[in-house]
Amino acid sequence: MDVKPVGDAGQALPAAPAAASPNWLVENRELIRSVKSINAAELFGDGKELTFALDWETKRPVVRVIDRQSGEILFQSPPDYMLRLAEVMGKAGARGRASPDAFSRYEG
């Protein structure tokens, strides 16, 4: 199976979602059903699982393919470095500007 990114690395991240409504489960029933069907059909391979999560720092949705046995993240979108960049940019925006060393700890 050939998996390609949906957009380029410079693609903007979606805005942080508002607080979850009490009807979240009802509103997202079809999505939950679809993810369960994908996992049951093992479309990502034997022992692989599609998951959705929320990044705690940025409050942005994260899609992952995980190895069920080892717990290893095989694929993640958006990648962790983009989430950390969004976190730094969000903090810089709250202060009004980014300091020159704000990105240094995220250099690879």
C-alpha cells in the first residue's frame, strides 16, 4: 500500500477545536463506527490500529497508525514537530512575539 501525505510540510494546521460538546459521542457516531470497521478489517495491516487523539498542548486532532503489540507509532499526522511548532507559535502569539531561542529546543 502506498501512503502519501495529504499536503506539503508547509500546510497550515487546522484551528484548535472549541471545547467538546456534551453530544460529542452522538455527533461523531459515524466516525467512530468507520474507525472500528477499518480496524476490524485490518486495512493498515495485521496488528495495526488507526487511532484519533487530541494533542494536550495544542488541542489539535492527531491521527495515528499504531502497532497494537508494541504500541509503536508507525504514522502520525500532523507530525510531532508540527505540533510542537504550533505550540511554540501559539505561546509566541500570546506574548506578542517569538524570542530568537524559542525554536532552538525543537531543532533536529
